[in-house]
Amino acid sequence: MAKKELPEFKTIGEMAEFWDTHDSTEFEEGEVEAVEYKPKRVVLSVRFDAGDMLAITREARRLGMDRATLVRVAVKQFLEKRRHSQG
């Protein structure tokens, strides 16, 4: 069976629609390349009381990570727990 040629896409939506109905094995090897998707990140500034910041700093040090990582992990765990409890 002859392999197909990959079309040109004008938008990401057009590309997504195409891949919803096609498989990469339909195309010549080397024409389709896997890419790693990295979601866009945004920055959020949060104010903490001095006592809370001290506790965050101490806990982050104890765990061997920086404060931002500790807070990000804690928020992600909270959100994941909420998702599971809501169904």
C-alpha cells in the first residue's frame, strides 16, 4: 500500500482535526516527527504572612527544594484531591 503525503496545515485546529481521523503509520517514515508538548506556564504572585513564609522556607529546605516548587507541588496535590473527590 502506498504511503500518503502529509498535507500542509493553516491552523493548529486544522491539524488537530486531521490527526483525529488519521494515524502516523499512514505516512512515509521521516515525514512525521514526534514532538514533546510543553503546556504554557504562567506566573502567579502570592502574598504570605511572614510566619507562613518562614514555615514554607523551612519545609522547602527540609525537602531539598525551593519555596516555589514546594508551593506548586502543594497546590497541584490539592487540585488533584479536589478532582478525585468531585468525581
